[in-house]
Amino acid sequence: MKRFLLVATLVLTAIPAAAQTDSRYCWVDVIVGGFGREKVVTRCRVAGEIVDYANESRVPGRLYPAVGTAGNGTCWYWRSAATGWVFITRNADGTAIFAYDPDTDPGGPLIVDVTYPVCTSEPTPGEPDILLAWDLANQYVHVEPDPDLNPRVPWGWTGAETHLRVVPPPPFSDSLVDPLGQVLEVNGRVIGVTITWGDGAVSSFSEGEFSQLSGYPNGLARHIYEVKTCSPPGSTPRCHPTLSSYPLSVDYIWEVSWRADTAPFEPLAIPNTSTSVAYPVREIIAVLDVRP
């Protein structure tokens, strides 16, 4: 059963003792002791080594619930680092109902899910939902701009318009089911294209103008370079003093949001995707032809 809770005070089981160690995590295990007797211990991996404690109250440091997978499927375990997971109910048999606080705000909404057992073998830590959403979004937003220039590289011309054509990817929407059975939804789109021409000029285009980034001859993205580039820079009086080519770049500006189940959509910070082109520019000089 899934529902939303507003929790005013967050209470975590804490074990006061040694300083917190981010590498410590613990699970319940059964070992065979003297005379073949089995006993339940809290087994922890601490800085790469496995250490057994008689029970969880003997484990030094502050522990937080976390969720992962092990031999018994999806399960919960203890972690010394803050994880965002909190108990709603913990049962005597080790099962528990959890909530996840995506922004660690004690007064914020907590997403509650089904009951899961305690891990009885070493777990593989599970990702928080926001990281799962990030991974899903990155299947789409890795697309980089692929600009087409006219005049084409290897060079442009001073005093003549350079036209740029680019086709931003379409909006996307996708979903997955996380280890706790929640449906994660992610959607996003390119909301802007920025062209940095390399000579100090910048052109920005909104989503409604994308269809007009059609390149030569009628596209909106166009620019006139006034100074030619040379190699080495400044080798003649009319050359650009510091550049052998203009560092032209095109950026896609993304707007991406995600949610778990019926929660409100929240923004997902996705950096721009960018492509850079070294664009040398030459000049055309008119020469009087005095031939008859």
C-alpha cells in the first residue's frame, strides 16, 4: 500500500558511540557457534572487513535504515551514512515499512511503500529514486547538438552570413518500477538553444523557434564575422590577434522533471549538452582585373 505522510518529527534509531563511518553497513546473519549451535548476529562490513556483533545495539556509530538487494531479494539493512530512508513501522521479526525523504526535510512528504524483510546476507546497496530517475533521464539527454554550417568547415568568410542548422531532439517521457514497486516517471524536453559564435556574439532561441533553425538560406541562426582568423594568430594586420579559429559552440538547455507514483513532479537538474566546433574564417578581397 502506498500513501503520503507529512511527518513533523523524524526519529531514527541511533546508537551513540564512535564517530560515524560512511563505509559501515550491517545486516542480520546466522552463524554456527560452539557445539554446532546457531546464533543470530549483526554482521557489518567496516572499512572492507567483516565484523560480527552480538546484536545491533553493540554496533558503534550512528546507523540509518537503507534499502538494497541480497539473497532474499529486496531487503533493508543498516548504514552508517545518512540515506534518506526512515522507518514507519518496524516489526519484531525484522520486517519494516519504510518511507523515503528525498530532501531529508523532516516536515516534508514521505513516500510510504510495502513491508520488506531485513537483509540476511550481505546486501548490494540500492539507489535512491532520484538517482534512478537521473539514470532514466540520461538515456535521452545525452544527445549532443549536431550543427550544420554554411559556409561549411573548413572555413567561413568575413562579411558573409554564416548559417547554422540544428535539430533539437523531441520531448521524451518514460517510466520504470523501482525496487520498492513504485512507478517512477520522468519527462523532459529541450527548452532552449544557445549558439556562442566565438567572437563575443551569442544567439538564443526558444522552443517555439526550433522549426526555424533550418540553416541556409532562411534559418534564424545566422551570424557575420568581421575579422578573419590566421595561423598563427595575428600573423598579418587583418588577422584576429589571439584566435586561429573561432570556438563556435551550440548548447541544448534541458527542462526535466520526475515523480514517484502520484507525487507532484519535481525538477531534475540536468546540465546542458554542448558541441564545440573550431571554425576558421577567411576573407575575400576584391581585386581589380585590368586585363582587356
